[in-house]
Amino acid sequence: MTKAHSNLETTTCKDSKVTITERFYTIGYVPTGWVKSPNPKPLLTIKGCWLEQLGFTTRQPVIVEIEYNKLIIELAR
């Protein structure tokens, strides 16, 4: 699993244009070690060069707006 606070500051992205407007992910769960939890916590990890191409870089605070069946993620101002 990736560290929650990565300090990567360089990019390895080669394509400078974002052309795909949808990404598909699967909700996983937070591992609890060797003991299986009866109610595991949902986990969503979003990563990719496309985030940086949209202006999201490491160590930037974001705001997650919550609506029914929708999460909106934007940079904090």
C-alpha cells in the first residue's frame, strides 16, 4: 500500500494532454492486519499522471464535496 503522505515531487508523465474524461475504480477496503474485521472500512485510492495534468500535485490540500452517489474533488484555495 502507498504511504498516505508521499513526498514525490518529480513527474514521470510523458503525455501532456488529458483526453479521457472518465476513470473507473473499484472501492476496496482498509486492511486490518491478520484479523478479519466484520465491518471493513471502504477505501478508494486515486492515482495517475492525469491528476498532475489536471493541476493536482503532491502535498496540495483538496476539498471533497459529498453528494448522494457523488464525490467532487477540488483543490483547496
